[in-house]
Amino acid sequence: MSFTANCPICDAAIHLAADTIQGELLECPECGTELEVMSTEPIQLQEAPQEEEDWGE
Ligand SMILES: [Zn+2]
């Protein structure tokens, strides 16, 4: 069993492992944005806050 969620940035479908936990960080395969799992039931993704990594663009 796995979850599917949509990237809040580009709306791409993202497949999440069944053992995904709240607070987990992942990267959108489409736009590369780092996303944080805000909740697992239902799945909610949010763009992860930029903290120490500031690589620019
Ligand atoms: Zn995306």
C-alpha cells in the first residue's frame, strides 16, 4: 500500500511509501522542491522551509 499526493508547487503526483511519517522530508521529482509531510491522514505536503541550505538559483 502506498500513498499518492500532489506537489503543492507544480501539482505533480508524488508516490509516498506506506511508512511515510509526518515531518518527513522528500523532494518533488518534477520540480525538485523540498517538501515536508505535514500530515499522513490525509496526506498533506507543504514546501519545506529553507533553513541552512541556501544554494541560490
Ligand atoms: Zn513539484
